[in-house]
Amino acid sequence: MTMTTPAQLSLELMVTQKRIRDYLRSKYGTLPADETRWQLTEDEAEDVRARFSPEAARTSDLWPLKPGDVVRRRSIHERYGGQRQGGISTPRSRREVFVFTDPAKGARYGYDQFEGLREDGSYTYTGEGQRGPQQFKRGNRALRDAATDGKIIRLFRSSGKLATYVGSFTTGTPTYWKETIPDIDGNPREGLIFNLLPLDARVDLLPAYGGELSPDEGLINYAANPVMWTPPDCNDVVVEGTDRDIDERVVSRVEFELQAAFGAWLLSRDLSPKRLPLRAGSTTIEPDMYVPEHGWVVEAKRSAARSHVRTAIGQVLDYVHVAKRAGLTAIPVVVLPGAPQPELVELMSNLGITILARTADGFEELAPT
């Protein structure tokens, strides 16, 4: 027997799911306690169609799906049009670009190497084109120009004939970069990696960058799995991708050198800096280091400028929040190459953040004046 959900009918009839569910409750009562969502028989679905079908013409601009809704991919194209094959679909009647990702299928072609949810919350997506260099044609061009054209990106996670709506996205900065990826035959070629930022989305439905995390892994237990910290390479690190801005392509050696110096200072004081990978949702995040003797969660920044301090505050508080959920003692520490403005020292002190600034012979803690 074919079963239909309110999400499927919402897409078909262009009526909000809330209205459909309200009607179902009024007609059939509430769901049993052990059921979490409506599964309608064909007769029940026809009843809903008869109730709401006249409204479709008056609500053609409505987006009916909510993040997490599962529908048949075919029904999306039946409603909006657009290409039914491939990962990027561009319906002519909508100011939207539909993007479909199938992590299991993509992994077979090596797409998962540069695709997934990153620590900063962005989602990287590999462009379309199975052989030869990927070019800005059709879907790739539409995705690159989505923000400029005022279009919303609707991201779906596909599995067979079904598609789970993840949510709405826009492009970030940079919009894309280029990497060497395999084609369908395993031959290396130039691929396009798009940088997508969530607007209203359930990013927990997406795999982590570089591969799916185990669903039963939970928060990483650091105490049972200590990870040794090693100083970063202080040489400039050039990130592949000729289309990135200079600031994106070259990571300053200043910050890496600061981390290395701070790690050496800790070791000289008989402290043992460690790495601290933590699970956050469906991805992992990691501060610059963790000092278990003091419970310090450390974020280093290459400048004491306000913009860098602001970024450090947000990052270190996020790390500490996740670390505490993992059962760790976690005290936020920001390491800077010098003293920031006094009001920033006061701000961080009010937030419970320890500030360590570099000096000629080591590091010193800063306090409000």
C-alpha cells in the first residue's frame, strides 16, 4: 500500500504542512503515542487533495518544505521542473537553484575528499561534470551566480528515489575554488568546489568534511583518547585553488609561529599541550591546543586587532561549550602576539576568558586596568 506524508502533499498542493496536519487532526484525530509523523493511505491523501487543491494557484510562490522533510525527488521536478538528472537543477519558473548531494554515491568517485560540513559551518559541494575539467556551464554557472542573480540554493540529500530537504543556502566567500579531483574513471582532473553557507537549514543532516562520522560515535571522549600536540609548520602554507583570494591562499606564518612558541613555553613549564578534537553535531571542531593540567582550551590569533580578537572570542567560547558537554574541565584561553585595546581586555575578562600575550621572554596574563 502506498503511503503519503504531509510533506509530500505540501509540495504537491503548495499548502503549508501545518494546515494539512490541522485538517488531518480535525478529520481523523491525533496520532497514536508511538507514531511521530503521519503516513497517509491513498484514500486519506485524496481527501487532503480534495480539500486543498483549489488553493495551489493562489500560492504558487510558497516554499512548502521544512528542513528534514523527505519527499520523492521526482515530485520536486513534477512541481517545479528543472533537470531530473545530475546534482544541480535549475527550474526556469523559480528564483532558486536545487542542489542534490548523495554522499554514498559521491564517495565512490572520490567526491567526498573535498565535500562535507566544515568546522566553520560552511558546506563544500563538488560541481557537476563526470569527465574532463569541470567548467562554468549550465548548473555550475547557475550555482556560481546564485547570489548575484538573487537566487536561493535549496540543498537536498538524496538516497535512491528519495530526497531529504536540508534547507536553504547561499554562497560564501570565496564562492568556489579549484581542486584536483578524480573523474568517473579515476583519472585526475580540475574540479570546482563550491562554498555554501546555510540560511535556514539542518546541517546535522550533512556528512562531515572528508567523510561521514559514525552515527553512534557521540562526543569524542578525549580522556580515553589523548592526542599528542605537535608544533605546526611555521612556513607559509599555500592552499590549492587558483581562484582564492591571496588572504585565503596563503596562511600567515605569524600565527603558526605564535602557536609553536606558546607550545614550547608550556613545555618549559612542565605542562603537556595536547590536541583536542571534539564532535559537534555531524562534524568535528578542534581548538589550537588543550592544556589538561589547567583545563585550558586555547585559541591563538596572529594579531591583537579588534577583528581578530572578536573572532577568537567566538571560537574559544564555542570550543569550551562543546568540551564541557564532553565532560572536560574547560577554561577559555586566547593567545595573542601582544596586548589588545584595554576595552577588549575588559570584555574578555568579563566573559571569563584568560588572555595570554607574548613578551620578550615568554607569555604573560593580561588583566583589566
